[in-house]
Amino acid sequence: MRPKSLKDYIGQKHLVGEGAVLRQMIESGNVASFILWGPPGVGKTTLARIIAHELQRPFYTLSAVTSGVKEVRDVIDKAKKETRMQTGLFASQTDQRSPILFIDEIHRFSKSQQDSLLGAVEDGTFILIGATTENPSFEVINPLLSRCQVYVLKPLEKSDLMELLDRVLKEDEVVRAAELKIEETEAIMRYSGGDARKLLNIIELIVGANEKHVTNEMVTKLLQQNPVAYDKDGELHYDIISAFIKSIRGSDPDGALYWLARMIAAGEDPKFIARRLVISASEDIGLANPNAMLVANACFDTLTKIGWPEGRIPLAMATVYLATSQKSNSAYLAIDEALRTVEQTGNLAVPLHLRNAPTKLMEELGYSDGYKYAHDYPNHFVRQQFLPDELVGTKFWHAQGSPQERKMDEWMKFLWNEPAMPQ
């Protein structure tokens, strides 16, 4: 059921819809190297193949799991020969007919493997399209990242999955012969979780079980009986990391350790786990225990130094520490509220007294006039306006129940509450 043309491609309208960036790239024929970042089953490989097909380019593929530097160099040599055959020996390597090299799971390439791509990407020997489920900022070296655009693919929406389900029922010969009666779709949609591959696996299981009448109860029962078949590509990864983080957030060290053990036993990338611990430390523990961020970062650093299998120990230590820490998401809520305010109010003017005045003209215009240097006053504090005029009195940060934040809040109230701040 893999689509072969853009008109059959489902989802990712922000990238391939009318006027979207990748559609324009395809229609113009001017393709630059890029990386597709998104969860499994949302069309990264399919999109790369469609682009190569639409532009009629030679298409090479490498998997970061099975390929090394030698395989990369072999492909580079083939691409150079292909380019010479098409454009002539003395033609520019940046000719629009450059082959496309697709690298699946590019985040698994080592630094040396990624380094081996740089020259060929730079001189146009091939157009690189990488696919990754991990944040490229962490997993792709900066020199390669600077040569590529990054496009984010989203989980498929329910309407996308329904379109795919309808297409499978109508076009797949085996499914059509099974004469399925889809009476309910909620369970299929829920277990698919925005992943086209999961949806197809589910339909395959239903057909294999010789079921005719498809209900939510039947799908749930069938998937519980076949967890390996349902998740044969290891995509339970996303469900388990969710359970792991929610166990930490819910202050259950035993649950968190169990899900940590599940990930370790499944061969999960330990750096992926460590990154999520750093996120949890800032999002869920936050100002209730700022040391949590230090512990999570120390865990990440230690993991990179000692490797595996000993790395499981600092992971467990950080997991227990975060799960048993007091929790606060006040900073997380505060920055999101501030971002919403910025979006709603636009670029409000910076008050004159907060502006720098490096030139005489700026001084004459009143820049920095009236600014009070906090360290010249008792308690290193003096009341003055720090928000734009339109937002005076707005509060973004609100203390929650932890002792740490109560102390912070009391200090702020002591400094700010009385007398009222002059306008």
C-alpha cells in the first residue's frame, strides 16, 4: 500500500500540500539536501521515494543500522559515475540531475560516518535525504546539519488514518477478499496512534484472524493476544517512554524503574532515555527541586563517559531521584503563558529606561534614562517597571506548593507588594 506518487500520499499537508515547501521543491525540480524528522509510520521513507520518482532521479538507500563508512564511500563513487554518465565528465557536480541518497535512521550514524558524507553533500555529488525519529539537534553533527534543512513530520491525524483505512479496504486484494465489515473504528484509530504502519499491521492481524465483523472489543482483544505482531518493529518505544515519564511525574519510583528496565531490555538508546530525564527534571520537578536538573545532566554526562552496561546505574539513580522529588511545573506553565502573550500582543516597545544608550543620540532620545541599578540599593533590589507599558501588572509565574517555591514567592512579595510600584 505504499503510495508511489504525491497525489496518493496521505498526511503532512504542511509539507506537501498546495504551496507547501516540499511540493514547491518537487514542482520546481530544485531539490536541496534535507532531513525528515518524525515518529515512525508517518511517511518519511515514502516521501523520499516519491520525490526521487517525481524528479526521475537515481535513488540510493542506506540504513544506518547496517551500513558503515565503506558503504557510504561505495555509494558516493556510484553517484559520481551516475552524474558523469548523465551530464558529461566535465559537467558541474551541482547539476540538477544529482542522484538522491536516502539514509534511514541517520541518527544512528556515528560521527565518522556522518563526516564521510560532508564532501559529497557540499559539492552536489548527491542530494541527501535523511530520516530520523530523534531530534537532529542532538544526533546529527553540526557541519552536516548546517548543510541540510530539517522538516518535521507529524503523527497522522484521524482523518488521514480513516482515508488510509478506506483505501486499504478498496484497493488491497487480500483485504478486499476478506470482506471485512468495519462496524467500529475507535480502537483501530486509538491503537494506531497516528502511525500508518501500525494501522496496516492491525488490519493484517484482523484478516489473519479470519474476523469479519470489526468492533472495538474485537480489535482490543486481538491486539492483547498479539502484542509482538502488533509492535513487531519496536514502536512500543513511544508508549513505554510515555509510561516512564508519567511514572516519574506521578512520583512512583517502582513504576518508573519497571519501564526503565523494559527500555534497557529492549535495547533502547540510553541517550534517548537520559534526554527525557533532563526534560522531566525541568518540566515536572522544576523549581520545587532545582537540583533535579543537575542530577539529570550529571546522569547524561556520566552515561557518555562510562558507556554500557554500567550506564544503567546512573540512569536508575536519576530515575529514582526524579520520581521521589517534589514536583512543580510552574516554570513550564509560566513560559507557555508568556509565549501566548507574545503571540497575542506582538512586538511591544521596550521601555526607554531599559534600553542601552551606546551613542549620544540615544542618550538624547532618553534611552536608559531613569534606569536604577539594583545592586546600588538595599537587598540588591529597587522597584521599577520591567514589562512593556501595555503589560504592567501581568503575572506569568505563580508559585506552587513546594517549600522551595513558597520561599521564593514570599521573597517576591516582600520585595514587590508594598508600597505599590510607581508607574
